[in-house]
Amino acid sequence: MFMRAFLASLLLVSLLAGMSLAEESGNESGESKGKFSIKPLISVATRYDDNFFLTEDNERGMFTYFIAPGVTGTYETPKLKIDMGLTLEAVAYSDDGDPPAGEQKGSDLNYLAPLANLGIEYDLTQRIKIGLDESFYITRYPYYYDRLSNSTDRRKYWINRLAPNIKYEFADRFELGFRYAWQVINYSDGNYQDSDENKFFLDLLYYPQRTLTFGLDYQYWMIDYSDNPLNPSDTRTHELWGLGQKRYKYFSFDGAVGYADRSYQDSSLADAGALVYRFSVTAENPPPPDIKRPLGKAPERSKSHIYIAAERNYNSIGDSFLANRFTGSIGHVWLEKILTVVRGYYQIADYEYETGITPSGDIAVRDDDFYNISGRVGYLINKSMSISITFGKESRNSNLAGYDYDDKFAYLRFNFGFDTKSRGAFTEEAVYY
């Protein structure tokens, strides 16, 4: 399945590149305007967790060693842009002391993972743009398939994402966009929570000014799990959003309010619906460029920033819950070389139907809250090379017995030619967090 998707992507790349070169070969000079660049990259890190498996009892310390050499390439013409990347990630684990009798050693979790990503943007006409994003990688970290994940699972899985899109600009200030996203998750350990996900997005955006955007967004998600009694119910989700964005000098304001309706294929589970939102305020110095920025596209980090955000929505994969998340980040680059960042989030997860035993012995619907906070100091050796050290803590409190945990962590990382599209084990989930 992955090979078919990847070969289809490569075929589309070849077709668009051929069309672009054919158009440009007829210019007056007879030379192609296409530009190609290639860049090697490597990320090396070591991390320590004092509760690697995120358990309430029997905590185990673990060292993680991570190295990811790779290469990225870009091909660009006036109408076409192609970004490609290939990375080989090697992740190794080592126990802090001897593991308890009967439990697997940390080294049993070692894995070697290829990462392939492809991004295409093509101006079909002056007003119509088409694109495609494709990625494939292997990991043990749940938040790569669901940013709001509350899972502590360390099982290895591969994930493949394919997302074509088309945008049509009309009346100078309006844009209509359609995007389809297909995602497959497959665990190497049986078919535990294997899933096939299809998402459809329809957007209507209005740009009255370069720094002001309004829009409507409709989404439809279909998530089907493999036939396994341990897996959650298949779900269908509709979302309708009203969007807005305003930038004024040093500040950016992003907001969205909508309603999400979720139904379950398991007829014994009642349908659910909720008001959903996401709001953020960003202060940057120097201020971002005064140009039109599509909703959802994050800017590059400025020398100094303060970022706060609040959001409410359903999780994507796993047992359904409604998440309320609050995120913050503050950072500054001192003397053009020294990077300091403090960031964190706090999340409440209200489950729809998962139940369990409370510490007092009662049966209740699961309700968790957890936080993650860390501080990082880095040295920017040059434009493409940096080294940093991070200290942090993650903690969860649940009303059910056996779900609490505390984990203190620290890691040292070196990056060279680091590509922001990499899905390495320690990549941040967003620009400011």
C-alpha cells in the first residue's frame, strides 16, 4: 500500500517537472529556469528518562541514543516547487541498571527507521494551485499520529500519510481550497490499534488586507480500525469552523470557533458533540514580514517571542476524549548565538466512554489531566549547526487507578543542516512549542 502511494507520488513529480521544464524550455535564452539544491543533514542526541515507560509504579530509568543522517533536496522553477527528504533514523536504548526480572531489556526496543517525505506545489494556472504532501516513517512515539494523544504506549509502528490539495483564487481576495488526507497506521506487534483514516477538508478564505484573514472550514474524518477486540470503535466526525487571523506590527492573533459532531460505529456508544475552539497570541521581535500568510501556516521563529494558546477538540486516534489544552512558550536569542526557551502545556482529557476502577474501588469514566514543561539552552554554532541541552518534567493525574505517572527527562542534542520537516524522536510539535 505504501509503495503504491509513493510510486504514484513520484509519477506525479515526474509529470509536473516535465510540464514545467517543457514550458520553460521555450524562453528566449533557451535555458531552463529550474534550480536544484541538495543538503546533507544529521541530528544526534542522547536522552535520559527516569520513568521511560510512564508507569505509576515500578519506574524504570532509560537512556536513549538517537542518530539520524539524511539528505534533503529542493527543485524549484517559477511554477513548480518540489521538496524531498530521506533520513535513516537509528534509535538505541540502554537501561539505567538491571531491568526487573521477567521484563524486556531496553535494548530489545532498538529500531532502525527510514523516513521519506515529499512536498509538491505547482501553479496550474495563475489562479489554480495544486499540491501534494507524502511522508512515511517508523517510530515508537504516539504523538506523531495524534498531537493531542494521551497514550503512553511504546510499541513500534509505521505511519504513511498522503495529502493532495487544490486551491483556487478568485475575485482577488477570495480563495477556495480542497484537501484530502489519507493516513495508515500499522503496528509491528500484531494489529493493535492499526487504523485507516480518511479526512476531507473544504476551506473558503477571504483576505480583505494582507494582514487580515477570515474563513470557513469544513472537515469530515473517517477512522476505521482493524478487527481486534482491543481496538476502539470506528468513528465518523464532522467539524465546521469559523476562522480569523490578524497581524499588527509585533503581534499575531489567530482564532477559530466551531462545532464537532462524532459518531461511533459501535451502536452501544452514544454519539457526541461539542463546541471546539483554538486561539493563540504571538508577540515577536523583530516583527514578521508584512505579507499574506495562509491560515494554519506557521512563521519562522523570530529572535524573541512569547506565545500563548488555548484549544479544545477531540483527539484523532484511540479511545475518544475531549481535550482542553493550554500551551505557552517564551524564548530569546542572546548575542546572536545563545538560544533560551521555556515552553510547556497543560491538558485535560475527558473521555467519552472509557471506564475503569478508581483508587477507592468505584467504577468511573476516565478523566485525566497532565502537563509537560521544559527549558532549553542552545548554542548556534552557525546558520546550519547548533547544540542544545534540555531539562523537563512530564506528569499525569487520573481519576482511575494505575494511570498516574511522573517522568523527569534531560537530553543533549546536536544538529547539522537540520531540516524542520524531520520526524525524529525529539522534534518539537510546532514552531513555538
